Amino acid sequence: GPVIQEMPEPPQILPPHPKPQEKEPEPAPQPEISDQQKHLASISAPKTSMTEDDEAPLTLKIKYFSESRKDLFSLFTPSVFLSQGDSRNYLMLLSTLTGATSNDLDEPEQRFLASCFDISQHMEKIISMPELGPHFMLDILKIVIKNNAFSQLSNTIMNRLSQIPEMADQVMASVMSSSEQSQGTRSTENWQELLGSWTDNVDADKAALLLARMAAELPMKDDQYKSALAMASNMILQSPLTVKIVEENSAIYAHPPALTTSPTWEAIENFCKGSLKFINDYGDQITALSFFGLLNMLVSLVETCPPLVDRFWYLYMEILNPYIATHTERLDQTELVKVLSKIPWDKATFHYNDTSTLITLSNHISVNSAVTKLVFTKLDWRQFALCFAEDDVEQMENGLYFLKIFMDINLLEPRAIPSDIRQLVFGIVNKPNWYEEGHFLVDWRLAPDNEFASVFNGESLMRLVKTGAVMNDPTNKLLENMSLLRDVARWIGTSGSILAAMNEIRSAMYLCVGSIDQATQKYWYLSNA
């Protein structure tokens, strides 16, 4: 070949000539060096092989190219390694390029080089080779998924591996764990492009396993969580997992209040728990938009399978409610009620199958009165009333908590109470023959007086007024509640119940008298201000 007399700055490729000891004859004229040759000479070529003892990683040292830099890239053919069966160096070269920063390569250059790693024509052969197989493809995925420039290669591999059931869990682990190691933010859109193939190629058991895998990786930053939520929603709502959930929950209560076992629902609960954990390492949480995305997913599932409303109630109170209570400023309460109103609460049975739920609902009114009002006014109270029996003390105590919540809602927003339920509850007021007429919801004569005194302990009538939850003048409704409580105590007919009712009324009156407006000399409940 031609002898090159001089090159611009290629010290790492061509060492400098030694000082001449004597004058050399003038060389013959040489052909002009092309731009491509100059660019080739400006690169420190990475090693193409390593010995077992050589642990030094491959390094990439590339300066910014001129406009003809792409011509040089066209010579980049890493698939040669695969053709020659050299998987080790293929992975090393791939790892080198995925670790390149913007100081080494700009984004278009990274994407161009990434496109050179087209593995589609070698994929089936690799998978069929015992010494490589799908696990080699997984090794490639673990490398390329860290870098957005390799999204096309990532998608190609994930689509293929998703068709191999035994690889699904490992692929999901690689996808989820990559969020902390990626160069930049992994493209949410690219993840979601895979959802169809994932749900089309996994059965219910595999979908549950993948859901558990995602839950194990939570919590995560919100931009990554959006992809996890999208994948979870797709599996829960559109895969065979939905059918399995319905089958497991054909009967919610085994022996009330004990629930039947539902491993799939437990996986959903774990996903929700992980989603709402505080991210200590990041100092942030999922956005309100992501929270409502999670809530809408659950609501859609319950709409598909109404019996799940009972399980949703427990999930809401144990997992969602604590998060909502500590993030009231971030979460739109109107939107919260709007989403929860889609739940088929009229199909619920928890309020009469589990006597603790009305105690929980009664306590919840001071935390979120809007949600309590929504749930209370939608539940089937006629079916609730059919469950009362004289020898069931716990159920009758439940009835007293119903009365307590009813009076609270009557203060907050009386129009929210269904008219038929209002008529049945107030049917006993000032009506001595109410029982003979059959115009009642609950036979209060069965209520135990000691439980009555426990539920109405002197603070019930005024508790929402004192906390400021009642925004309008409560005078009329407070008097209605006093009359109702008095007549319920009369029909129980014991001295303990009558004494407890009078204690409640006296406590309310004491607060009213003690709240006189010094400027107008009017009591709070008589003031129109």
C-alpha cells in the first residue's frame, strides 16, 4: 500500500518517526488521503478480544465527528461477532456503547449505532442454540434496556421473550429493575407498546406472578410508575387474570365476617401497598394523576365484578384511606368522590356481614365526611334491616351505629338520604303505634340498653358541629335528631337507654347555651348570620 508521509494528530494510531540520523531521499508523491481514512485514524479502536486474565473493560474514546461521521459509522457491523459465535465480545461491545454519555456521542449518533445491533435475523438461531438460548437474549436485554437509544432493540427482544412463558418473570424483573439504572428516563411509550403482546401470551397464573414481581419492585419514581401501572392495569382488566379474580370471588365471605382466600386479590392489594409507599430514597411520591389512575383501575375492576365491592371496601379503608388522609391538599376531593361514585355500593354486603364495618364508617365521617356520605347513602339498608334478630347482640349494636351515622348525615346533607329510608327511620317519631303499622326499618325494641349507652356516650349529637364539618345552620336537623334519639330510647324501654339519650340531649343543649353571641345576645342556633 502507499506510504503515508504525515497524518494530522494520530499519535495513538501511528507513533512518531524517530529523529533521522541522516538525510533521507525525498519520497515519491503519494495519493491524497480521503476524509474517511482521516476519521478512521482519529478513533482509538476498542479491543475485539480479551483473555481470561484481562479484566480491563472496553473503553470508548470518540471525539465529535464532522458531517461525514456517519460514513464511518456505516462500517460498524457488530453482528459479525454473532456470525462468528463470539457472544462474549458482542456483549462487551454492546455494554460499551450503552454506557456512552453525551460527551462521547450525541443522541442521533447513539441511535444510529444502536440500530447497527439488529439482532432480528440472528434471534431464532440464538434461541435454539443450547450454549446461548433465550438467556443470552435476556443478557442483551439487561444491557440495552438501560439506554433509550436502544429502545427498538429492547422492544424486539421483549416481544420475542414474552412468547416464552418461562422467561416472562425474568424479563419483567429486568424491565422493572432498569428504572434506577437507565441513562435518562426509559420511554414510557416504548414500555406500553409491549402490553398487548404480554397480556396475549400469559395465562392467569403467569399474570399473577408478573403482578407480584411488579409489586416487589415498588415504590418507584412517578415517571417509571406510570409504566408499571399501565402494565398492571392491562393484566388485571384485559388478561385471563380477570376471569380468575371473578372465579376466586364467587363468594366473598366464607363464614362472616371471615373472607374467603383470594391469592389474586392479595396480589392486587400488594401492588396498591407498594404503589403508595413513601419513596424515602427519592423524597417524592406518585403524582395525584397516578393515584387516580390506580383508583380508576380498581373501580373498573369492581364494575366488572360487582361482588368485589366488599373486598374493595377493606382495601380502601386499610390502604387507600391512610394515603388520602395525609394527602388531602394534593388530591382533588371532588374528583375522589366522583370516581368512588362509580362503585356499585348497592351490591355491598359488608355492612351486615361484618359488624365492625359500621363502626369504621362512623369513625371515618370525621376523616372524610364526603366519602362517608357517599357510601352510606348508596348501601342497601333494607337488606341490612332483615338481618336483625333478638339474640344477635352484635347485629343490634350495628343497628345503633347505623342510627348514629344516619343522624350525622342528617346534619351534614339531609337531602342525600334516600327519601324511603328517611321515612322509615323517622317513622317512629311521635307515633305510638309505629310497630303495629309496620312503618319502620329497625325494630329498636331489640336493641340492648348497655350498647346504646356505649354508642351514644354524650358526644354523638354535636360531634360534627364542634369540628366545623357542618357548614349550614343545623338547628332544625339537630332537633329532629334529638326527637329520634329520644323515641328510640323509649322503645328500648330501659332506664339505661333513656338516661343515655337524655345525657346526649343535655350535652347538646349545654353547648348551645354556652355559645351565646355577646354582640347580638343570640344563641348560635337561632342566629341567621
